[in-house]
Amino acid sequence: MIIRKLFKFENAHIVRGCSSVKCRSSIHGHSYKVELLFESDFLDNGQMVYDFGLMKQNIKDLVESFDHAIALWNGDDAHYIADMKKHSSRWVELPVSPSAEQFSRVIFVMIDKLFSLTQTCNGEKNVQLHSVIVHETDTGYAQCFNDDAYNENMGIIQIQNIRFSQEIIEGFSDITLIEKMQRGDKFMNPEAV
């Protein structure tokens, strides 16, 4: 069975090297919709694949870290990156260009890592991230599966190479979330009440 959780955020970027002159040479923004699809062949004690309420914690913080932020590619011009960080308190620096395709991969890698470190306690079994869909516009989206997320031909994405501004980190429910993920610390879901 597959379940889906929808998130939304506003983000600005430049996608260097793309075919569209406006997109590769001017900062512009999108109203993104992100769909996280989870799958399992079991249901938990509440007869659910995974409680949607659990997604309002660390998962939500990771996806919404891009909200009202600028996404920067660490391979872009160093002066541009420095200026953007100087003039925006909300930025995320990525090891890949912030196209819809790469956004879907980055989000997949972050959520997959978080899930691998999460211990459940309400009978959840075999829950996996099936795919991530990033709608950049109403008519265009990119969908990432596990094979895409870890495809070397598309660029390696490691948690330690994703950097968040201090303002974004301070907005997390757990301000040590990224540090814990980088160290491989375990997370415990709350028990059912």
C-alpha cells in the first residue's frame, strides 16, 4: 500500500546551464508542491502504513527548510553564493543545482536518511520511502525513486554536503536535527497515546 503526504513551500533559485535563458541567468521563484509517497505491506497498530501525524515533526522540518529561502548550488560562482548568503537569512546550499529533478533527489536522500535512523514503536513494519515528487509548476514535476536518489550519474548527494543557514536550523523543532543525521544518531517516534 502507498500513502502520500503533500507539503508546500516557496523558494528561489537559479538553475545554471539549463536551456532557458531566464532560468539560468536570473533569480526566480516557484510555489513548490512536494509529495512524499511511503509504502509498506503491513499496517501499524492504528491500521495505518505510517501515521500522518508523525510527518508533522522532523519530516516537515526538512521539507519546509526550503520555504522562503534561496537554494544555492555549491558549484556556482563563489561571489554569487556569498552575496546571496549576505542578503538572505534563509538559504540552503546544495551539492547539486536546484532543478526540480535535483530537489526531488535531495529531499529523497534527506527523508530516506531520517527514516533509516528512526525507531518506530507503534507496530510500523517495512515502511519505505517509495518516491518523492516535486512540482515546480502546475504543469511540470520531477519524480525521484531510490535508484535515482543514489545514482552517481546524477551527482552524489550526501547529508553532510547540504548546508542550512542558521535561521533555518533555529526554526527546526530539534535544532540538532542535521547534526544528529550526519552522526547517524537514532530518532524515536513517540508512542501511541
